[in-house]
Amino acid sequence: MKPVIRTLSVRVRDKHASVLNRMAFDVNQVWNAANAYSAEFSWVFIPEVGYINCGTSAFELMKDLKGIRKERGMIIDSTAVQETIAVHGKARKQFNKNKSSLLVLRLHKRQ
């Protein structure tokens, strides 16, 4: 017997739009903070040698940005922050860049 696959279509009501917009804004703020931190601390100056590129990993970013939710009063949970930083680290590693310009999570507004 062949399995039957069904697709469920769900429409998000307009009453949830403000919360979803706030969550998207918070995720964007986490992405921007991780991007700024990794770009700032990727080049380290060593006397008599010069600048050495030591890229920050996603684990290091998570340690350094662990208090960002309380600082900025975000409504997203800690797993969303960790996932955003992990995706940011993966994008940086994939494209071999210290500052990632790839924004995976976008909010599409209805018109």
C-alpha cells in the first residue's frame, strides 16, 4: 500500500502579527550582535608579528552573548538565541568570512 501524504495549510491571524514582528526583530538583533562581535574580535594584534586571524566559533559566541536576552528585554527564548548564533556560525564557516552578510530569517509582510 502506498503512503498518503497530506499537507496542512495554516493561516496566521492578524492578531498574532505584532508578536511575530517583535520576535523577528529580536532574532535580527541577535544576528547583528553576533555579526558585530565576530567581526570585531576576529583579528588579534600580536606585537612583532602583526594581526592574526583567529575566527570565533559559534560556541564562543554563545558564551559571550548569553546575557543578550535580559540586556535588551527580548521575548524570544534561549533556544532561539542559540539557534540563531549556530546558523550565523555555520554561514560564516561556510563562506570563510568573519562577518556574515547572509540573513536566513526574514519576515515577509503581507500587503
